[in-house]
Amino acid sequence: MKNLFLFAALLATGLLFGQQKRDTVYIQTSALCQDCKGRIEHALNFLRGVKYAELNMETKVATCIFKPAKVSIEKLRMAIAAAGYDADAIKADPKAQEQLPKCCQPNGQ
């Protein structure tokens, strides 16, 4: 009985303190191909506070589930721009864009 009470207390504590609020944001990008998709997803998924990020190649929209207490929407957009791609109204970092393969550059096709 004592073990059952202890287990219930630990479970309740984990449920109360283990969950943090998560938000979802949709960011329009300038991705062109599957390589672009991989770079953008990598840039987002390795940010602290991001739980999940995926780019839809048909719409070129990145969906990102994140913890707003750990990372801001602005920082998510800046990570995409730092990878060399436009993110909503934020333009791609020109130096990062130059480092992309020619097929991934806006004027490279």
C-alpha cells in the first residue's frame, strides 16, 4: 500500500511539473528542394525548446511545435534565415545563402 501511495505521488508530481505549454507556429520559407527541407528542419529541430519541426514542400511552410518559455517565434525565424532561407518577412542571411548549393539559391536554377 505504501508503494502504491508513493507511486501515485510521483506520478502526480511528474504530470504537474513535467508538462510545459507548447505552441505551434507556421513559417513561410523560400525552400526549393528536398535538400532545402533537410537544412531548414535541421536548423529548427536542434534549437533548444523546439519539440518538432517539419517543412511541407508543396506549400513551403515550416510547422514548428515549440515551448515559448524556451524559444521565441522570432528566434525560429532567425534560425531559418541564418540557414540561408527567407522566413516570413525576414530575408535570408546573404552570406549563408551564398554558401548554399547553386540549385538551392533563388537565382541558381
